[in-house]
Amino acid sequence: IGLSASTIASSFGRAISENKELSDYRPEDISLSLLRMISYNIGQ
């Protein structure tokens, strides 16, 4: 999926593996996931 070698791929795994539409996710869940993903990738 074009991730850099230093990106934690598991950050994307669950969203990609499920057949869901964007409307199936609550905005606050998306925000929390993005915040965690960014934090994990900065901290690695």
C-alpha cells in the first residue's frame, strides 16, 4: 500500500482489512485512531 519502511503497518491494518465505508466509522473514533497512529510513528 505504499508505506515507508519506518511506518508501523499495523496502524492501517484493521481499517483496510474490513469491508466498511467511511460512514461506518464515528468521527471521534477516526480522530483517536489518527492521533494514536501519529504518536506511535513519532515515538518509534
